[in-house]
Amino acid sequence: MNLSCDKKAFQAALNIASAATSQRTAHVYHQSIRIVAEDAKLTLTGNDGEMWATASCPAEVGDPGEICVQQRLLAEIVGVLPEGTLELELRGTQLWLRLGHGEWLLTTFPADEFPPEQTVSEGASLTLPMGELNAAVESVIYAVSDDSSRQHLTGVLFQYDGNELSLVATDTHRLAVKRLRREGIGNNVDAIVPAKALRAIKQLPVDAETEIVLRLDSERLSVDVGSARVVTQLLSGQYPSWERVVPREFTRQWTVDRNELLDNVRRVLVIGKDNANRIRFSGKDDRVMISARSEDRGEANQEIPAISRNGDVEIAFNGRYIVDALMAMPGDGVVAELTEPSRPAVIRPAEGGEDRFCVVMPMALS
């Protein structure tokens, strides 16, 4: 195998393929990138046994061939190289990388043992502009669980009924929901897509206005944009009945400036992080006091103005959850809907809050 290509194009393809690899495994091929040189292009693929990401770039191929190399090492080397023409040459079981006056020698693995990419059979599909899909995913992905013992919560639930697409994520301490009212964008869908796959899809080389098609069967999802594609296993398991978690009514409400609330919660978290991120919110008239206490470090108190409706209440939340929710919301204002200190609250943008919100479970006040 012998070829040359633009280093920047190679790195872009490598970044996409790397999104599917895993360093948390002893399986060498789940830590590797398969390199295939043929037909005036270079194709890179990564996988973790459940997800595959593939990307191609133009190349001048002298001798076609394929080989596997360690992803982390390859990415580290390419990441520090200057711009220019990158040359790859396979000699026996060793791969030479050359650029300018520098060269690197990498150990390789046979490509014929690389796990084959899975296929998606004919099934359902959803068609959305790339920018709209990414924005919807970013609205909820912060709430997915990182608990590997509850795999079905480590992804985002996609539900489409022909008129409305709902994206839902929860770690059982908070619940994020985004609704897109779109008629006729595909078939009915009820699937849990791994967060890792959604982050890989975000990297696909298409602009925000380009429509992409998510193809699903009962087990897998694929997105193919020509020069790159992602194929992933869907997550199995019964997703919680999330609609039952959303409070149907509230008796108290605060409307505040989003950035002001975000900045002040961050400041108070400097102390609150020593107490399980516990932040107290105390409403009084047209003000909300934000405070935290640590036995070892002291206290922090901040106060912000609010438009209050029966808002004299004291309640505590994990401040990190509040920051995550606020970071994902657009606009200048947010609304907090509350009932009692022991009941969950709903945080919404002041505008468009019917289609985007976060339910946050409270913490004990002390």
C-alpha cells in the first residue's frame, strides 16, 4: 500500500472514524482504525463492536491495500503535523507516515480481522436538515445517563408519530425534552439512539441546511452522507414513561434572566461542589436568593431579580443540573415552574417553552 493525500483532509476523516473507537476495551480492533486505499481515495473506519464510523478523502493511490493501526497513536501524530501532503507507505507489517522532512513508523494489524460493518435493513426513516437535528440533540443530550448498568438511559429516545418528533433524555435525576412539530418527515419511530452515535453524526461533513436521512430498523440506525457514514446498534430496554414525570400543573413561578441565573449559579457552585453540588434557591417577593454552604469552605450567597408569581418558596437542586439545562436553552429569559420543595420543577425558555424544557428533581434542603 502506497499513497499520498492532503493532511487536513486525512485528519478530518480520521476525526470522524475515531468517534466510533473505544479505549475502554482490550479488543485491539476496537482501538484501531482500518485504512483502505483504492480507487483514488482513502477510507478510514473505526468501530467499538456496536458502532461503525467511516469517512473518505481524495488520495493519489500508487498501490492499493488495507491495514489497521492504533487510533490513539495515529491521532496524536497527525494532530501535531503541519499542513501539507501526507504520505503513507506499508512495508510488510509496518506503516510509514511521511510529511516534509519527518517520518514515523507505526505497528500495524491485519485488516481482515477488523469487525465487518453491520447493515440496516429496510425499515423506518426520518429526514431532517442537519442543523435542525443537531440543535434538537444538543437540547437534551446533557441529561443522558453515564451509568453503563442502565444502557437504555445512555441514549436519546426518538419518538415520531407522523406529526411530532420528540427527543427525550434522562438519568432519572433530570429529564430533558425537545419537540419538533414536523408533519411527513418519515415513518413512525420509537427508538433509543446511543449518545455516542449522535455525537459522531454531528461531525459528519455536511452543512446545516443539508437534509440527512436517518434510516432505522428494529436493531440499528445508519446515516450516510456520501463521503462519510455512521452505523450504530440501537439501545434495547424499556424506556421510562417520561410523560408521567412531567408535572401537569404548578403553583409557583419565577421568570429570570437566563445569563444572570447561569452566572450566579456557577459562582455559588464554587462552594456548593463540596456539598454534592447542593444549591438553595429562596424566593422572596421579586428576588431569588441563590446560596450554598460547605462545612469545610464556608458559604456563598447571590441574589438576582425575578418576576415572581406566588414565588415565596425555598427549594434545593443540584447546581450542575441547573447549569446544564440553562446552557442548552436559547433566548434571554427562562421560567421556573414549581410547586413545593419536595416536588420536581420545570425549567423552560421564556419563549418557545412548550417545545423545550427540563424537569429537575429537588434535593433535600440540608
